[in-house]
Amino acid sequence: RGAKAGGGGGAAAGLRWVIVGDDDGGKLFTPEQYEEYKRKMLPIRLQNRLYVSWRSPTGMDCKLVGPETQCFCTHRYKQHKTDYEEIPKDRPICVPCQVSRCPCKSYHYVPLNGTQPIRCRCKHFADQHSAAPGFSCNSCSKCSGFHSCFTCGCGQPTYAHETVVETKQERLAQGKPVGQDVPYAAMGGLTGFSSLAEGYMRLDDSRVGAPSAEFLESPSSSMDHPFLKAFQGPSSSAQASSQLTGGSSAAKQVSNLRSSEEDDMAYFEKQYQERKKAKAKLHQNTKQSQKEKTQ
């Protein structure tokens, strides 16, 4: 989908895909449309991100929802409304499905038993129930709504959990991790690699693993990972310019995303060449060892 955002490929394509998501409607974005999209959407995501989790009655986030996490309605989180110019005042915050004719009024997570779907007490699966509020069963008349006794890894049954949609400020007030402000679409509750693990397996307090000050303050180079470069602080000249124009922090982060595709590809080319050399060296050492054994 990187090509949809005005051409290019590789790392730049991946970066553009996670920014645009499905908002292009399958139609190619011109470079001008892509820049206009970023000017409109990135500040919203940096300031008004919604964090979605599946929480146990003990307060543990047993599942942190990401773009591909499936809803009760069978659609992914990224197919729901995740961008808000202004965060709704009402609680709970509704995240309705945007797929045509889907009755889902707000994202609702349903766990899996390994790779298998779980059953309701009426013995039918979640996708055999209506996605409309109430989740009544479409396959029997005795079921008043989806209710599963499947036990989560935390030891609590499914029906005791709830899908929580909250703001950054609300999570900080509870001492929960929020990660870095990112411009990507439908990030939900993901704040780091450990976010992919179940709640009881995320043992570190931060769940983020913040880099050291020395690492963050080190000078940037063309060999930095493209995703890292996207969030490095602007140069001193850029900072001075921003101070003169009174630019916001969100605007600074948007401008930092404009890194050249040549630098992105140079990084991956260097990584490829290093792996290639290491493989050739290993092959040479193996041949030399075999030769010495036969002598």
C-alpha cells in the first residue's frame, strides 16, 4: 500500500501503509494527497489516541488490542472508527465498526482458546451471535446474550472481563503504560513488543522498555532505522525555525516523518550486505574445517 501513497517501496512503503491504513479506499494517493492526509490526521493521532484493552476484574490488561485484533463482529480493530478530532465526553467511549451494514456499535474483544473460537453457554460460537448490542444468539431462542465461562490465563472467566476504551490521561492516572505518541492508524493499546504478550506474561512494570538517555541523545545518521528516524528530535535549525513560527509539538513530529526513501533503503541494503558477508564467512570456515579433517 506504500505505492498508494505516491510511489516508492521498501521501508517507506511500510511506513506509509501503517499511517494511511484503509483510509485511501483502495484508490492511489498522489504525493499531494498523502501530504494533505498527514497534515490532517497525524496531529489527531498524536493528541487524541484511544487505548483499547481487555481488562480483568483485578485491573490487569489481559489483552492489549492492536490494528489486527478481531472484534465480536468479526471485523478488525482497524476497521472501526479510531480517529477522533475531539475525544467524546460520554463514557464508555464508543468505537463503532465502519464496515457497511455492520450492526456493531462499539469494538468488543472476544478471546480465543489458542487458535479456536470460544463458545457461549448456549454452545454456539461468537460469530453465531448478533453483533448488535445485547449479542443475542442467531442459532437458538433460549440464549439472551453471549456469555462464556472460558477461563483467561489470569484465572478469571471471560464474562468477568470488559473491553475498555480510554484516553492517555486516563491510563496515566491509573499508572498504566502509554508508550510513545505515534502517528500510525488504529494502534489501540499497543505500546511496545511486550504488548503482544498476555497480561500475566508482561512482567516488566513499564511494558515499554524505554531507551537510555545516551541512546536517545546520540546524533542521527543515514544508517538509523527508518522508524527510529521518524521520531528523532529535529535539528537545532529546525527547532529555531519552529520557535519562530510557534509550531506545536505535533507539527514537529509530523515534519520529522519526512525522511528520504534513499536513506531508508540504504539502511536495509547495509543490513543485507552484512548478513551476506557473515553467511559467506561461515560457509568458508565450514569448508576449511572439513578440509582439515580429511587431511
